[in-house]
Amino acid sequence: MFATSEALTEAWRNYQLTGVLPTAPGTTPATTTTTTITPTTTTPTTTTPTTAPITLPTFGAGAGAGIPTPTITPAPAYEISPAQTAFEEMLGGKITDWVEAGGYGIPEETQALMIQKQTDTLKARETESIRVMKNNMERRGITNSGFIFTNEQAIRSNTTVAIAGAIADVQINSALMKMASFEKAMGAVGQFLGYLSEQSQLKYAPKFATWQAEQMAKMQVWQGKLDVYKMELNQAYQTQNMILQGQITSQLNQEQNVFNLQLAAMELEANQQAATAQGAGSLFGTILGFIFGK
């Protein structure tokens, strides 16, 4: 009932050529059912996350609109007394007259009195000098009237020169005093202008203080609105980042699912190949046992 060696050799050659297992003589060939697993290939799709546009807050709106503006009370005005006003007008008029006059020297009446006093003094000295001169002439016995007259005129000439000098001194002193007075007048003008400048600053100081307080209040409101605006911007960007992060996470999950499907298909295909290889090995062992087991 066993086949000859030639028949087995021929069966082995046919198996190598066709892959069909040989059957023993007098048996029905077995029916072999092969199950083929076709892996499912899923083509990954890349989806770009779509981000909703950011709704930016408006500066000064929302919570910033509720920031109140501080109420500024105007500073009290600077006022001077009527007596001080009258003094300012009087002093200003005096200084104006002083400057317009070019300064004040020795008044002409005073100059005349000074000159008259000097003249009287010189004249009295002249009279005394002439008397002394004549007495000396008489004691010496000089009776030449021409000589006496010459000495008398010399004394009178000296008196005239002295009077002229006295008058010049008074006038020069008056001119110098007038110049010095004008210089003092200019100093008084500068001092009075400084006083008026200080008064002007004192009058303007309340207005400036009120304006400064108003500007500071505006700056405080603006700073408060800016702080609220920055906080709202930060919140808007944080919300947008959370939405974007959720979309990215969803996309990563989709990509991971596609990868898992591909990995499962690869495992199925690998198992099929392993099963096929294992079946072929079993059949090959059967043939060898059939051939060499006799």
C-alpha cells in the first residue's frame, strides 16, 4: 500500500513546482481552507486647527467705563487788601516820577542858599583882609593910594575866585548826587518789578494748582482704564489660548487614533504571515515524514 520511491520522488518534485501537497495512494485529497485577512489601511488626514478670531476689548469700555473722575475743588483765589493796593499805586507813582526826573540832586533853592552862605563868608573875609591891609599900610607910613588900591583889588580878586569855586563845588556836588539818585531809582524800579512779579505769581498760583490737580485726576483715570484694559486683553488671550489648546489636543487624538488603526492592521498582517509560514512548515514536516518514514 505504500508508494515506491520513484512515486514519492515525483510527488515531492510536483510539490516544489506547484505547492500542492501530494496525496497517498487510495486517499482523497484533503480540502485546505485558507483564511486571508486583508488589513484595513486608513489614510491619515491632517486637519489644521481653526482658531476663532479674538474679540479684543475696547479701551475705556466695559469695566474701564465705570472708573469715576475725581471732583476737583478750585483753589481759593489770592487777594490783597485795599490798603496794599493803594500802597502799590503810590509807590509805583513815586518811582515813576523819580526815574522821569533823572534822579534828584541838590534843589536849586538849596544851592542858592549854599552859594549865598559861601559868598557872605568870603565877602566878610575880604572886608577883613582889606581892613588889615590898610592898617598895615598906615602903620608903615605908606600913603601911596595906587599901591593901596592894587592890594585891595588883589584881595577882591581872590574873593571872587573863591566864590566861583564855591559855586562850582555846589553845582558839581548836585550833579553827582543827581546821578547817584538816578542809579538808586533804577534799583528801586528793579525791586518794585520783582515785587509785582511775585504778586503775579501768587495770583496765578491758585489757578495753576487747580489746573495741575485736574491734570493729575485725568492721568489717574487714564491709568486706571489702562490697567483694566491690559487685564481684559490678558483674559482674552488666555481664553483664546485655551480654545486653541483644546483644538490641538483633539487633532493629536485624531492622529493617534489613525496610528493605532494602522498599527493594528500591521499586527494582523504579521499574524497572517506567521500563520501561513507555520502552516507551510507543518505541511513540509508531514511530507518529510511521509517520504522518509517508511
